[in-house]
Amino acid sequence: MTREFASAPGRLHGAFVLVWKAQSMLATIAFLALVAFGPLVIVLPIMLTWAAVATVVYAVARSRGYPDMLETAAYDSAAPVGQRAKSVACSAAKVWVSGLNSFVYARAARNVITTRHKGWRALPRFAVLAGGLTFFGVATCEHLLRRAGFQGRQLLQLSLIGVFLNVPYRILLSAVVTQALWEIAHTVSSTAAIV
């Protein structure tokens, strides 16, 4: 991985990863500001549009060979120390880019989602994919769906379904947390005013 990042396409891939991380951070800041200060009628369409555009951009980039933020390559245990150190550093960078929760979920889910069963035995695979689409963002959803064997149009359609699961979940969760913090602050200030 380090040699290909030294070449021109590798630098382009590295720039894509950094731009993606910046976009993700900007989306988080915008999301929190909108949830804190805007009505739901405005927040939901803005964040759904942002996430849908990000999903399409990421799917197109991945179809053109840009790196999967969560894919980890196995290395030979007999590899030189320098190569193992580079592999560990690369994994640490992927954890930073994707987030610890996404990284752990993707690693834990990989055996469940790659196994195909029929009938009731397919339920764990469905549950893990549904959880991933609901709780995580674009890069994690795309990784999980590709790992589960989805490709092309079906991959993009399922990724877009993930947007419509994830954004309302995050808005609802953020609204609940914001309201709880507001209530705590109000209670503390009321108590302080009485004393």
C-alpha cells in the first residue's frame, strides 16, 4: 500500500481519502449546527440531500478504483519489521479516517455478511447489514454491502436506502441528546438561581 501511495495514482487516492475525511467532518459540524438551531423540516431534507450526493460520489469513486476506507489487507507474519510497522500504521490511519466504531463493526461483521444462507439462517446477515446501514455512514455502508457481494446498481440502491435509514436515526438521536442536555442545563441554572 505504501508504494502505490508514492506513485501518482496513490497520491490521488490519498488526496481522496483526506478530502473524504474533511467532507465527513464538515458534514458532522453542519449536522450538529442544523439539529441544534434548525427545525426538523429544514434539517431532514438538507442532510438527506448531502448524504445522497456523498453516497453517489463515493460509489462512483469506488467504481473507479479509489480505496475502500475499511478494507485491510493481510500481511505475512514472517514479513520484515518495517513492513509490519507500515501495515499497523496504515490500519491506524484507516481507523482514524473511518472511525473506531465503524472499523470494529466492519471487522466483526465480515464473517456474518459474507456467508450466504437461505431461510431463517439468513436472518443474522440481514440484521448485521440493516444495523450497518442504519448506524453508520456512507463509507461503512458501501464496504459492508460490497463485502456482502452486492455490486453495481444494486449496491448503489442499497447504499441510498442506507441514507434514508441513517440520516433520520442520527437526527432523532441528536435531537434526543440535545434536548437532554438542554434540560440538564436548565435544571442546573434553575437550581443555582434558587441557591
